[in-house]
Amino acid sequence: MLIHRFSRTPVLLAVDEAQALFMRSNYRSPHYDLLESYALSLPRLLLDYVSGRKSFDRGAALTAISLSTPQHAPPKEIYAAIPELANAPIVTPYDKVDAHHVEAARGLEVFSVGDRLDLQEARGILDLCQHRKFVFGGESNEYLCRVRPVAVF
């Protein structure tokens, strides 16, 4: 079943630490060179959705870039495509960047979500989801984890 063709059920593709899609993987070629993420089928598919090259009939892709993992810091390709990001390092014409990654990053739409939700905001979101029948039943994490998962990345 192809999730991009779902027409009755909305699809939300959520990718955390999405900066990993814009850098080299730890996989190696037969010549022992590190492979770019777009050389692997699943990361390339995710990259196509988050960059806007592919879309869902009824759904959206949402990504988050994390600064908490130093070995997976956002690469210069993201900053080259989106210089208005907070605390972006300066990318000069002399920096070596992968054009494929820069082009993919240009498809990202950036918005700020703040540092974290307070308890009242979290309750309000859960109440809204229950009111609009996104969530049925109890408020526990166990219940939310049992609600028909499609895939976890």
C-alpha cells in the first residue's frame, strides 16, 4: 500500500533529527567511500517528502532539526539553503557543500515552535485532539501508543 496515495485517511510523516538526511551516512560503498544519504533508498524517499519533491494526496511531512547531538550537527547545506536559521554559521563560497542537499533543503519551510510546552498548553492540545476526534479514549501515553501505528522511524 502506497501511503502517498491515501485519500481517505490523512498521513503525517514526522522525522526527528532530520539533519541526518542532509549528510553522509555511515554506510560505505564497495570502494569503502562513505555514501551520501540520498544514495540509500529509504533516506532518499524521506528526503523527497520533506523537501517537497514528493507529496501526499492527503497529508503532510513534518521535520525537526536537533542541536543536541554533536556528532549529527546540522550540516552547512541546511544553513546554505536557509541562512535565516537562528545561530547559523556563515557559509562562504569556499565551503564545500553538496548541491543535491542544498537543493533539497530549499524545499523546507522554517517556523519556530519555542523551547517547550507548559502543562496548560499540552492539556489544551490533548483536549483539542479529543474534541476533534483525533484521539479516542483515555489520556495516557499507553493509550496513545496503541492507536493504530503505521511505522516508526
